[in-house]
Amino acid sequence: MAKEKVVLAYSGGLDTSIIIPWLKENYDYEVIAVAADVGQGEELEPLREKAIRTGASKIYIEDLKHDFVTNYIFPTLKAGAIYEGDYLLGTSFARPCIAKRLVEIAEQEGAVAIAHGCTGKGNDQVRFELTIKALAPHMKIIAPWRIWDIKSRDEEIDYALERGIDVPVTKENNYSMDRNIWHLSHEGMDLEDPWNEPKYDKILQLIVPPEKAPDEPSYVEIEFEKGVPGKVDGKTMDPVELLTYLNKVAGENGVGIVDMVENRLVGMKSRGVYETPGGTLLYKAHRALELLCLDRDTLHYKDILAQRYAELVYYGQWFTPLKEALDAFFDSTQKTVSGTVKLKLYKGNCMLAGTKSPYSLYDEDIATFGADDVYNQKDSEGFINLFGLPVKINAVMNKRNELK
């Protein structure tokens, strides 16, 4: 009689390496591994042998880079969504992209369950499971970290060694890292104390420490069409090529390091160091273009909704009615966000060096400090009188009551 199947989100890292034998020992399932290429920058083909050797019946290695950049990164960029002022959501929107493909493969294979290696302390468990619930509400979900007796990464390593499983970390070098084409995150070990300065020479992989960046600045021009980047330095690039190139340029100049303590959805605070080189350039350029092309009221209201959108993405609520509705709003705001932005990169700094757009709302004739025939400065007196009328009335009332 054929065994029931479980599809496992598989990376070949510490967690998922031991989950394959654990699932077989505790559930007697046929385990089908799915490794998603979202731009980790490493060869995933060796995972095929490793997954089979540790007990999987088969493995899918899926190239999701184009889908990830086009359908997850760019919509979030158009929204201008940043979580708690600094985090560019690198891990957050990769999870629904991966989970959507897990669901598709699980249904194709006739699996009864999907398993993941997320811990019970983190946000990723929510992001995976909300996507599964939205796309396959009937599917059973198995989260070993919420079930097994293993309590730490050190115990995971012991479990792996007992079963002869090779793992890519040691107890001495045990940072928790997540990498994709958008970013690389670092957590754990000495970073768990927010007072400790990160050992950048040791942990950085995408970005040169700013003090070691070149002594001469680099310039880059990014061209957008309706809020979506399509050209760099005049060359048309597909989304994956474009982001890969910007990662290289920004990384070489030390741009894109964030060190922050953030509020996890599950209630605790956590400290992470994020490398987001190309993403930092795109956000800077996109914002500059919006300041040039969007009217004040739309821009300011968009900023309010961008914060809510960032929360939706961070909380794993990608496939929700509110997210879909907000996407429609943001798409509408981007109709005139087309043009070119020039950035200057120097030792960790990303500075605006120029913007231009056929939809620019900036009028030099009106804004000039020189003489002009377009703006009557006397008009501002009546505007200030009316705009300040509530302030004046309130002040008169306060004065009157003080005298009594």
C-alpha cells in the first residue's frame, strides 16, 4: 500500500536537513523535497543528491527568481513599503512566493501535508502557513519545531551528526542566515546582544564594509516605467539581470547595510543585520521619482498606506483581499512614475545626483528664486489669512479666558 506523501520546503540547511529523517521516523510519510531558487547565489543541484541520501523520495529544484522579482519584489517597491522605517522586507515576501509553489507541487503530487522548518519563535511560520491556508485550506501543515523535543541549533547539529547527515554550520559558526536575490539576513550568536557591534568583516557577503569601499564614487542611472525599473545606465535589462547588476554595483560601494531591532509578529523583539544592496538603490531612486511626479496629497496618502502594506507583507498576509485592494491603489499612483534617476554611491552612502521625467510636476519657472512673471507673491497673504484663521480664533479665545 502506497504511503501518504508530504511536501517539504527544503533548503539543505540545518533545519530542513534533519526534518527529512524526522518526518520518516515520526510519520512514516513519503517525503518529497522542494528547493526554491529565489537567488541564493549558490548551486542548488548538489541538494538533489543530499535530499535523496537523507531519505527523500524525490526533489524538485524550482527556479523562482523571475517570479519572485516581478510579482513580489516590484509590487512592494511600487508601494514604497518599508517595515519599521528600515527593513526592506527581504525574507518576508520570499516566503509567499515559495509557499505558492509548494502548494502547486503538493496538489500535483497528491500530498496530504506540507512541512516547513520554521521555528515557533519566528515570522516565517506565519508567512508559509497563511499562504497555504489561502491557497489550499484543506492541506495539513507540519511544523516540526513546534512538535519535536529539539530545543536549540546545537541540539539540531547533534541530531544530524548522530544520523551521519552533513550540515553547513558548526557550533562555532552558527549564525542564522537567509539569502535571496534581494537581501541577506544575519541573526543569532553575538548579534543577539544589541550592544554588540556587528563583525562586518566576518559576516558580510554581499557588501564591502564601507571603509573598505573605493575612494572614488560610482554613478548609476536607473530608468523606471510606471514605477517599475527596466533600464540601468541606458541598457534594457530583464528583472533578474537588473537586480543582480545593482547588487554588484551597490555592494562594491558598501551600500545597503541595515542593523536594527525589529518587532516580530509573534510578539518579541529581534536583532538582525540585513544586506540589501540593489534594493537600497531601487528604493532611493523610486522615492526620488515619486517626489518629482506625484502630487502632494496622493504622495502623502500613499505613505500612510505604504506603512500598512509593509505590515501586511511582514505578517505574511500576501494573499488577502486588503493586499489585493492596496495593489490596485498603488498601481493607479504609478501611472506617471516614469523617468530616470541618477545616484552617486560612495563608501556606504547612496546620494541622489539627478532626476528627470516627462511627467515631472516640478516647474522651474514657478519655483525659481529669481524674477518671474508666473507667481504673484501677494496671493500668499490671503492664503495665509484663511489657512491660519482657526489658529487665530483659538488664540483669541485662550487670551479672552486668561483675562477672566
